Amino acid sequence: MSHTVDAPRRGASSDVLGSGKVWQPKDGLLLEVDDLYVEFRTREGVAEAINGVSFELRSGETLAILGESGSGKSVTAQAVMGILDSPPGFVSGGEIRYCGENMLTMSEEHRRQIRGPEISMVFQDALSSLNPVFTVGWQIGEMFRKHRGMNKSDAQEQAIKLMERVQIPGARQRVKAYPHQFSGGMRQRIMIAMAIALDPAVLIADEPTTALDVTVQAQIMDLLKELQDERKMGLILITHDLGVVADVADRIAVMYAGRIVEHADVYDLYANPAHPYSKGLLDSIPRLDQKGQELAAIGGLPPNLMRIPAGCAFNPRCSYAVDVCRVDPPPALREVGHHRRSACHFSELLLTHSPELEVTQPPDEVEAAVAHGGAVPEPSNSELGTGPGPGSDGREGTNA
């Protein structure tokens, strides 16, 4: 059943955006991703990029999706937007529901009506995402020409207003400039202007601060937060930079090898991670009180998605991995506390800092094994101990 009514757009400024049909959240939820699977079918084999990802998003909420490059963050966003390159990419299972309606069963025309006006995306690399042969004003105005039926002059006026809203100086004079004539930070603002043009209910920001200096990063994140508060958008922030999300996210989903391994409130996760991979990511953040000390790092590399290790996918890099982690099926994401879930056999031991949680393969041993092209050494019986061994941990060296 369609959940649409005729009403003014969410928090939109009437002089910038028109009114139209609004999808109403079902049970308070804007977006629900339920047991999503995505695979890439290539000549070399099938890469299992997304393996049972589930999350939800409410109006005005910020969900941050963290993980190393190759963990499946951007592929998840592309699946939600319906812009996977197919072939080779295929959604092989699950549902993506917007306001209660499964988008995967919609016609392409129906889905196109949602993409842009209801769910929009800020892409990772503004320079390659913007068309170099069209002016920025033309590209922003295209949203209004295609979806609102405006003529060229009216669409350009709306583009100028949006450029002013995202704080681009001299917007009226620069509306006919080309992407290469703007700095990296200004190009990212243009991408944000395009994304919010039709006042979407959900904004997906894929690495919006990549390749920007720290000052500009802060400005972009402040702008996104300001726009979210103004328009009551649900925001999905995809990043590998834990410092970026600390001040803006409400909840965090940590991804590894195409799965969510921990899902928690931002404060709970930063204070006490419940999965060894989350702990490794947090341990890798440089700290002022550790000046002169060696930076912590997760040994090894993320797995080849065509040959994901048996058991927990993180076990070859995990400081606490034991036999159960290598043999048993990957642990499901389960409740381990108030509003928090983890996919580790021994999350409770990690949360309580239990002495039963012994290091079985230090990161330097993992790195040494990888450097010599061999497998990570199996722990000895004495390392395994007699108690319930741990599930996974590590520290991150790769730029997540």
C-alpha cells in the first residue's frame, strides 16, 4: 500500500522548493534495510559484497556506517539508491523499504520518482561526479527541470538560491562557472546543493569529506548538520573517519566484509566497543597522550570477497580468535546490551574486559604472516586456554 498524501514538503522553504506528494513514515521509520544481499558476478567468480545487512533510519536521525575500504559501505548506499552497475552487481536477497513500501519490487519509473525527491545522495568524489562540460548552475537546475518541470531561467534562479544556501560566495556570478573552477570544498558544497534540491527525506552522504583539509571537513559537516536540522532529514553518513562522526551521529553501524558486526549508540560504542573490529578501529585513532608511542594497527588486510574465510570473517586478523571463530558459522548480530547489537561470540567478555579474553594472535604476528605470504599462525593449546576464548579484535592500520 502506498503511504502518500498531498502536503507541503518537510521543512522546505517555499521560495526555494515547491510542494508535492510526501511519503509518510510508517511506524516512525523512513528507511528500512532488511537482510540485504548484494553480489558481483564476474568471470573470476562471485564476490559476496553485502551479506545480510539490516538497519533502519528515522526522520531527523543520523546513522553513521563505518568500516575500512571494501567493507561494503558504498555498495549498500548504491543498492538503496538503485544505482548498482548491473551487471555485474545484483541484489540477490532482502528488502529495502521506504515508508513501508519495498523499493526492490517497484517499477523503474516508480523508483525514479523516489530517487532525488525522496532519497538523495552526496557522492564521494565531487570532481568526478560533476560533469566537466556543463556549468554548475545547469547541473543543479537539472533537478528542477526534470522533476518540477521548470523552464531554464526559473531552474537557474533556484540553483542560485541553493548555492547561496550552501554558502558559496558570489553565487549569482558563479552560477555559470564550471566544476574545475571551484576548489574541492566548494565542489562538495555544489554536490550537497544538488542532493538537497528537491528536499529529500533521506540524504546519504558517501565520504563527504574525503580529500578535504581538516578545516573544510568541519565546515562541510557543520553544513550537513545545519541542513538536516532545518529540513528534518534522516542522514546516513558513510565514512572511514571515526573522528568525523563522533559529534554528529546518533547511531553507528560498523561493517566488515559486507556484514554489520556492531550496531550501537554512538556514545556507547566509543566508550566501550562490543566487537573486536570496532575496538581495533577505535584503538587506531592517534591520541595526544600517546605522543612518541607506536600507533596501534589491525594486522593484515580485509578479505577477498570471493573467498571470505570460514567462520567469522574477521578471524584471520583478530587478536582474540580461537577455534570457534574459525569453524562455527559467522555469529549473528545479537542483543548484547540496551539498544546495542554485536556479531561476536564473546561480546560480553569484551564489554566487561574479562580476563578470560586472551590475546591469541598479536597484530605483529598477523602482519608477519601476511608479509611472508603465509597464513596466520594457529594458536597453541596454551594460548587457547581452557576457558571460553574470544571472538575477534584488532587494531587498525589500513586507512579504514
